[in-house]
Amino acid sequence: MEVAVPYRDPTGNPYNSRIIATTQLDSARVSQLTDFAQAIWFALDQQMLPSPGDRKALEEALRAWTGKELLEL
């Protein structure tokens, strides 16, 4: 399992992520997951995606963008 946790760095960038995983990940996988998470944080901030509070609408929007094979909520 991997989880992306958002954080603000000292420069104030609101789209940074730390990846927390239950297994060891190679740097390429961490980079891929970080980029994906930053895109999600940006899309949420810019209101390109529904609020996470509306789980069903967010799930549908993410599936439309990525496909069921990539994202199972």
C-alpha cells in the first residue's frame, strides 16, 4: 500500500507530497507516485475535480480521467 501525504515546503508550494509505503519502493516509483499526487492536489485546488467530501463525484471524475484499471477506490 502506498499513500501520498500533502505538505507545504518552506517556499510555500502547496502541491508537494511525501509517499508512505508498506514496502520498499525504488526511486522511479516514488517519483511517479509523487508526480501523480501533485497533479491530484493541483486539480483539487483549482477546482478541476470535485471536493473529496463528495466521494462519489470525486471517484467518478478520477475514473473518467484515469480509467478503472489505474484507480480502484
